[in-house]
Amino acid sequence: MSELPVVVIGAGPQGLAAAAHLVERGEDVVVVERGQGAASAVSEWGHVRLFSAWPELTDAAARRLLEPTGWSAPASGYPTGAEWVSDYLAPLAGALGGRIRYATTVTGVARQGRDKVVDAGRKSSPFVVHTVDADGVESRILARAVVDASGTWGTPNPAGADGFPAVGERAASDLISYRIPADVAALAGEHVVVIGAGHSATHAVLRLSELARRAPGTRVTWLLRRGSAANVFGGGSGDELPERAALGARARKVIDAGVVELVTGFRVAEFRAGGDGMTICAEDGREVAAVGRVFALTGFRPDSGILRELRIDLDTSLEAVAGIAAEIDPNIHSCGSVSATGARELAQPELGLFIVGAKSYGRAPTFLALTGYEQVRSVAAHLAGDHEAAARTELVLPDTGVCGGSGDFGEADGARCCAAPSVLQIGRIPFPSPEPARSLTLETS
């Protein structure tokens, strides 16, 4: 199978970085992207400013690929999503050129001629990546390995607190958005509700608070499932991501000023239509009435449907790759205290398949671009047969005094906190290698 390419699913930050590492190592790679251009998901939240600075948002192999073109890495500042695309991701996609197939959707991945049940000849059979393009033309790409970097953007969590849409949530879909608003001017004079405790929800609340200050009669209510807002406001002076700390500080100010009403311990059970707007009902019977618009920003979950004919191992609670679940559990870790993970931890029962990036984290909200870049560096090294490089890592992560998890809904002080040193040096145990490295690469593909 050595003549077959590695197929990367998704031309987002991690998918493009994976391709850059593979190209640098002389590997043939095909990137399949459903959008019309690179990083189409990032473009959808292009109006949002990242809390990671430029040096944390570019990958080393990508920089090495881009520099001969005259591109130079932005040295400082906090880009918006649109700036991340225009100043880095789009140029990187341009450097990768014809290796990327745009407007092409992966509909499934399997082993050639074998469904999930068949054992015989499985390891020696190539992967088959099923695709359909914008014109509806179906195709198949044979691959020696597959790197799924398709992310989670397409599958936002519902507002319902039990993981399913709340009663009436589907019926009220024209009044509920699962994206951070870019322009809120049309909501002047409305009662707007934001549901969620993460950075997306905080961004939305701050944007709406500006509207509330300008437009009399505009009311903003922020609903949190957790019993305390303590961890919503960031790690303060202990947070090594200053933009994230500033975001939390700004949120605290609008709450303290009474511009936004904060309601804690509110687990949504039902949306009820009425003449004066929606009523949102909680599991404990509380209600928020006369609601004109809702932003449900409760995180994302992976969609593993395209991998249903492959043998994969996901954690039963997080839906993350099982090998990394204990290291990223948001009930224990913040994004600054997760460990570096690479090819060994990301390996699947289906040899040659790797799930990377946000999708590898499942429902855990602790993913950072830096951790994804380290993942794909290690995976690319492994696929190229360099198992020493795949096993080695030195990853510097920003420390934080705040955890990303929800903790116990009944805890008065919110989630548990577990800060870690900001420099993590982890030596990984290499894959068992009874054969020469290159032979093992072919075996695992």
C-alpha cells in the first residue's frame, strides 16, 4: 500500500498542519474539505477574536512550508477567526495547492471490500474514503492511512440539559441559534437569552450587553447549568492566556452592573411558545418568560457516522478518543493542564486510522490549537516511520487557574480546579516495532 496516499479529512487548522508535516516528510497526501475554501468552519466564526496569541496559532511545519513563499509569521496580537484564515490558513492551503479537494464531502470510510465485521485480510486492505462533490458525483479514494481532522463544528449540543433537544426546542428552531452572533442590532428591544458557560457564551453575552447599553428595553439573561458562576469569569491573574482572563473580567463587570441578568443552576427542560414570546422552563420548575431570541452555546460533540464501518475506540462519556480521555476530562483538567497526546495515545483498533484535533477531544471543551498541532506532528512522524520522533514531545501550554469542566451541578463553588505546570515534558513509549520502521508503517496503514 506504500503507493497510496494518506487522506486527511478536513482543511481546518489541524488538517492543514497534518498535511504540512506529511509533505515535509515526503509523504503523498490528499486533503478532503467539504467547504469551498480552507478553514470554512473558522470562517463561520470569523467575527470572533481568539484568546490565543499568534505564536500559539501557527504550526512549525506549516511555517517552514510557507516561509519560502515570502510569508512571515505574525509575531504578536490576537487575531479574529477571519484574520487567522486570511493571514495564515488560506496561505497555507495555497502552499499545499492541488493536494486539497474542496467542495467534497466525505460520506464514509471503510476497508476495501470489507465491512466492520470482517477480520480476514483487514490489516492488508487499504482504506476506502467515499466522497461526493458539489455536483453530486460520488467517488472513492484509496488510502494507506486516514487522519480524521473533521472537527465538531457541524454538531452543536442542544439547549436541553440532558443532551437531547428540550421539549419544544425543534419547534422553536427559528428563534434559537447555536452560533455566536455577528450582528445583534436587529435584537434591540428584545429579551435575549444566552445558554452556556463557555467562551462562546461569554462572547455572545458581551456582544449583547453592548446592545443593551445602547438600546433601551433590550434585556439579556444568561442561563448557566452549573450552580455557580465562579469559573465562568476565568482564571484572573493566574491565567496565562490574558485575553481569556480579560474576557471573564468583562463578563463579571456587566453582571455586577446589572446590564445582564445571570441565572445559575438552570437546566433547560422545555421551550414553550406563547403570545408574548417563548417561555424557557427548567428541570426544577423555574421559568424565564417573554423571550424573543435564544443563543444556545453549550458546546459541540463529534459525529462519528462516517467511521461507522471502521473499528474505533471512543470513551463512553466524553466520546473522545479512548487513549486520551483520562488526560482531557474537563471534570479534572483545564485546557492548560491537559497532557500532550500523540500517535500512541490516538491510535485506534483500526490500524492506520487517527482521529485528531477537536474531534479527538469529543465533548471535552479543553482543546487548544497547540495541542492539536502536537498531535498531528506525532501522527505524521509515525506514518512516515519515524517512531522516535512520534514518541518524543515537548509541549508548552498556557497555565490557567480555571477548569473547563462543569463539575457537580450541586457544588456551590462550581467545577473542581487542577492547574498544572506550564511546561510539560512527556516522553512517550514507542509503538511496539517487531519489524523495521518502514514495514511497520505499511502494516499500520
